[in-house]
Amino acid sequence: MSSETMIAVLNLQKSQYGAIYFLNIGFWLQQIEHNDFPRAHQCHVRERASSLWPEGTHRLEAGPPRLADLLNIDEYPCDDTQRLDQLRLFIADKLIPVLKTGVTLEGLNQLLAEHDGFLIMRTARNALGLAPLD
């Protein structure tokens, strides 16, 4: 997703230590540097989706699972259909709205106010009008 000022990036990263995956979210500010295809790790603002949404349960029968568990194929036994259904639900209900909101400067500032886990590069802090870190 993108706008004239922002590109939202979603990346699926596989761990080198097994069948464990991570969803990485990033926002690239075009006013800092133009890039049509930024990678998630290059983004001016970024975070792992599982850090933004840590809620859930370790046991599927006890309620909605944690995203980190759904993406841990090795240690979270779950029927593939259930896993895909839960991932689709998470993407539709949580991830897509965040990516859509973050493609505007106002929306990104709103996300940053609501979620304090984002890594924000110094150049992005300046561009977004955020106070510098001490």
C-alpha cells in the first residue's frame, strides 16, 4: 500500500533456526528519500507485528491464538486449515487497517501515538515532528 508520501511494507521473514516466521511491518517516508520498493528492514518506521499484538493464548482451544504462536510451525501444533483461517482473520481485522492508516503522515503519527513499540529512525522522527530521544 502506498500514497505519494508513504509506502507501507509487509514482510514475511523465516527464522534460520526452524519453521518459525515473523511478520514485519514498515513505513517508508518518501520525503526523506524516494524508493519505490523499500525492504522492511530499511524502513524509517518498523516493528514486528507480534510485538504490536502480543495478546492471545498459547492454547487454540482456550481462545484466539497469539500471532507469534501461529507463525511458529515447529512448536505450535495446529491444523493447517485452522492456522490459515486464524492468519487470514488477523490480517483482515488488524494488519490491513494498520497498513492503510499508516500510509498518511497523520495516520502514521496516530499509530505511533497508539503503539510505542515502533523503531523510528532519527530522520523519520524529525520528518514526523516527533521529539528527539534523549
